[in-house]
Amino acid sequence: MIAGITPENERFLNEQVAAGQFSTFVDALNAGIDLLKARQALIRRISISREQLDSGDFVELDDDGLTKFFDELRG
């Protein structure tokens, strides 16, 4: 259906549509692309977090401090 997609991937996407997981092949393909985008965003966030840790840009909390922090987030 789409040039360059492996037969195995095309079969998998068609199975997902047949099982009712997605309305169309394109919907299934777009869901996969959305997951790749989310993965890339997570990798970027991890990289930024790692840089912050390496540069000492963080706050260390003990158990009580962490509980207070989450309580404040909950409002």
C-alpha cells in the first residue's frame, strides 16, 4: 500500500485495523508515527535532564522534602 513499508509492517497494521484497533490503515500508521514523536520528545527531555544533573542544576530532597514538594503540586 505504501511504498517502502515492509510486508511484515503492512500486515501488522492491516491486522490492527481488522481487529478494530483503528478505523483505517492510515490511522494505524499515524498512531505509530505519534509514538515515534513521543519517543523523540522523551529522549530530548532525558538529554536536557542529564545536562542539568551534570551541571548541578537540581534540588536534592529527602523523604520529607519530597512529600512536601508533591503536596504543594497537588495544591
